[in-house]
Amino acid sequence: MTKTVLAVDDSASLRQMVAFSLRAAGYLVTEAVDGQDGLEKARTQIFDLVLTDQNMPRLDGLALIRALRALSTYQKVPILMLTTESSDEMKLKGKAAGANGWLVKPFDPQRLIEVVKKVIG
Amino acid sequence: MSAPQLLPAEFASQLHQLLAAFGRQGSGHLTEVDADLRQTSYLLAEAVTKLGNSFIGIHAATMAQSDLIAMMKDGAPVPPSLRAMIDRLQLDAVECVNEAITALQFQDMTNQLIGRIVGHVASLHQVLQDAGAAGALLSHNPDNAQALLVLASVNQVLQEKGTILDQVPYKAVTQTHMESGDIELF
């Protein structure tokens, strides 16, 4: 069965690149324009993976992760941060919030596909 | 010629505070603006170079494939060397596309940097406007007491706005190259 990915980022060009890369590898990608949009979409569908930016209006990445982990349906769903942030402090916050991994932008499509395959197959 | 009059100590102190605050805040904002503009410039330059190289690589692959199609249409035998070259170019094209996708992410980062720059410029503009508005309260021939009051008022505004640097979006973008970032699985 085709794996589904929720890609959350307020940058339209970034979402386009993520979607292009993962769709080429056979994943079904749904885009969300910010954390709030991502949360609303996650409530209507259980995705196999959530890939989220950190700095977004309305609801940032860390807040989105905490909100998702509070949902019974998203206790075990892998959540990866894809962000310009690279500090150890932020990574620790991400891990504490419930993130399963941290990818620093810019991403290489091949490496992104490899890590997504590793996480959800 | 009469000897120059000394400024009252309190007046001099307020004036000193004012000039120091202007220097500090102005310099603080403009230093950040300078750093962010340089970083934006580096990222844009690398992105454009990568995109240019990607375009050339993809173009070469496309042209070779066009030659192959033309030969096949003419019924001409396709030499193994051409097939091998096209296979190689196709692999190169995939790499070029990946490089282009990495480079195209420059907009996300430069947008954040530009947002910070705009924030700093707006804050500096506000500081100057506030100082100008306070200064406008000075009449044409102020006595020392009035001038002192105005100076103290301007200094208070500058002190309150002194933490404005904290209100500008903090720096989430530290990249100076358009290379793939680290990946860590927890």
C-alpha cells in the first residue's frame, strides 16, 4: 500500500520541492501551509509520516508536534523536522516534543528519500 | 571674543546619553543588516551557480536524447557508444535535477533573512522617528531647562526602545552554502 506523507511548510517553493522529490519515489504527499493547517489535515487522515518545518505562522513546528502527540492516532506516527534550524538546543527541544528526527535545510532529494524509506519503508 | 560657556553637567550628560544610544542602536541594527545581506548574497550566488550548472547538464542530456530520437526516426543504426553516452547523461541528468532541487530551496532561507532585514530597518526607522518627534518639541529658542527636558524625554524613549533588537525575528538561518544539511534520526 502506498505510504502517505504530510508535508508542512509555510514556504510554497519548499513544499513543491518536497512533494516533487517524494512523489517521484512513489509516496503520496499532502501539503499543509502551516502548523495549524497541518494539524487540521492530520485530524482528518492518519498519515504514515509527518514532515514539518519549525518557523511557521499560526502554529510552529514544535507546537504542531506536541499537538499531534496529544492525539491518540499520532502517538506512534513518525514525525521529522525539516528546518533551517541546526542548533543542538533546538534539536533537543524537537526530541522532547516528540520528533523522531531532524533534517537541516537545504535537503538533497536522494538523501530525503533514503531517510523517509528508512523511517516508513 | 568671549570664552565659550560650559554646558551644565546635566545637559552634557543627557546629550552624551543621547548620542551614545543613537550610536549603539543604529550600529546594532545596521551590523545585523550587513551580516544578513552578506549571507543572502552568498546563498543567492551559490544557488544561481548550481541552477546554471544543473540547467547545462540537463540540456546536454536532452540534446543527446534528441539526437538518438532523430537517428531512430531516420532508421539509422545507433552506435553502442551513443547508447552508452545517453545512459551516462541520463544518470547525470538525475544528479542535476537533485542539485537543482537543493539550490531552489534558497528562496525559503533568503526570505527569512530578508524578513529580519526588514525588521531591523523598520526598528531603526522607528527609533529615528521617535527621536525626531521628541526633538520637534524644542522651540526655536529653548532655554536650558526646556532643552534638558526634551533631551531626557528622547533618552527615555531610546531606553525603552533599546531592547527592540530582541523583537526582530531571531536568526534561524545560519547557512552560508547551498549544500545539503545534516540529518539525524533520534
